[in-house]
Amino acid sequence: MGVCQIDGATEREKPNVRQTLAVAYDTLLAPNVKTCIDASPSPRDNARFVKTRENSRGITSGLTTWFSQLCILLHRLIKERRHESFDALRVFQVVAASLLSGLMWWHSDYRDVHDRLGLLFFISIFWGVLPSFNAVFTFPQERAIFSRERASGMYTLSSYFMAHVLGSLSMELVLPAAFLTLTYWMVGLRPGLVPFLLTLSVLLLYVLASQGIGLALGAAIMDAKKASTIVTVTMLAFVLTGGYYVSKVPSGMVWLKYVSTTYYCYRLLIAIQYGNGEEIMVMFGCDPKKTQVVATTDRCRSMEEELVGDIGLWTSVSVLFFMFVGYRVLAYLALRRIKL
């Protein structure tokens, strides 16, 4: 039998290559490969990771797009509405009302309770009717443009609506602040920066709540003429049950008082000026706790009914804030039902 030689070695002397590689793999590579396999995610985990990353990118992209739409719509709204919000006639209307009320109640006495309550209620009426009546035309006037742009997918409803909310915060609060600043010091209401700032805060919150009524009715009816009629009747009901004209509202109408934005604003304005009423009642010789009198019983009872409310201050603030948010939510839901 012949002997085959390879590279100077016989087949017997040549090492078994396959066995050598297998041993090397088992001793050197296999443990490392197993560790890597154990540490690496499974195909299911990989798919989940990719999906999560894609969702994260989708959410980020969606938010970026939404904010871009919001900024564009807000810029357009402010550019279009600033002339309307600060129209010469509207500014004249507010300044004239401020000057007339300031002159009518010029430096009124703290003890002229009935006169001062008349001023506070006038402020509640004026800044309840004006914002709600102006806001009721917002969506009906824009219905054609809104429907066309939404149908073409230019923006989402939420970005459009939020632009209107932010736009109203930036533009519609300037005139009420100017009105109160002028009137407050002309009349000589309770002195001090804190009472003034509290009165201003209540007034601005009330303006936003009243504006929400107009937005909700306008979005629900989508007819400017019909909506303005409904909002006028609504605000009339709120004014009548606001607490100045009628102290004892009939039992069947009491619920109107507690849904009236005017009522809560009026009670808060009284509380800022007269607190719980004890100080001014003592000045007139009344016992605010027992309603006993040193002067006249009827006079003290009437004063107590006017000054002391049946609802807490923080409750009034909470209700106004709830109305500010709630009416806008209703307006948004009303806009969602519009068919494009």
C-alpha cells in the first residue's frame, strides 16, 4: 500500500483539521457566541423596539405639526382681529362707559352702600353682556372659511380652536383692564393695590366666562342672528337673577341664580369691597351676628341681605373658572359636529 505525502507529511502524521476546528470552537468561540445571543433581543423584541421608535417619532412629528398649525393660525387670528378688537368705536364705547361711571360715582363714600352696590352691579352687567355678545359672532362668521380649510386638511380642529382661545386671552382682556383701572380710582373704591388687583382678577375671569357663553352658543347655533338673540335673552336672565334687583328670587327661578355668571361676579366684587359686611353694619348700628339693631330693624335686615351672600368666596371663584373651561369645551364639541 502506497503512502501519500502532503507538504512533506504522511496522512497519518497530518492532524485532523475538522476535529481541531470543532475543539477550538467549543472551547473559545462557543461561550462568547452564547453570551451574545443571550444578551441580544429576540426578533419579537426587535420588532417591538422598532414599533416603539416609530410611534415615538410619529408622536413627536404630530406634536410639531400641531404646534406649527397653532402658531400660524394664532398669528393670522391676531393679525385679522386686532383691528376689530381695538376698533375705534369699541375703544370709544369702553372709555365712554368708564368715564360716565367714574363721573356718576365720583369719589363715592364708603358708607353709601346702595350707590356703590349699584356701581358694582353695573360693572357686572356691562362686562357680562359686551364680551358674550361680541363672541357669539366668532364661529358663524368664519363657518365658510373654516369648513373649506378643514375639508382640505390644512389644520386640525383642536389647533384652530386653541388659536381662538389663546387669541381671546391676549386681545379681549386689554379693554376690561383699562376700564377698571380708570373707573376704580375715579370712584375711589377700596384703596390699596391688593383690593384693586383682586377686583381686576375677578373681572377678567368673569369676562372670559361670559365670552365662553357667546362662543358656545355661536358654535351650537351657527347662525349669527339667532345666536345673538339667544345670548341676549340668556344674559337678561342672568342679570335679573344676579342679586341686585331681586334679593329673594322665587323658588321656581332659584336655579337661574346659580347658573348666572353675573351673580358670582357680583358677590365677589361685594366681598372685595365690604368683606363679610360686619364693619359697615357696625357703622350703622347693626349687630351683624344677631341682626339686632340700634337704629332700624328693616334697614339692617336689608343691608345684611345685600352684603352677605349665601355662597362662599372660593366656591364663586371655582364656579366662574369651571364656566370659563366648561363653555369652551361645549363650543369645541359643537364645532366637531359640523359636517365638512
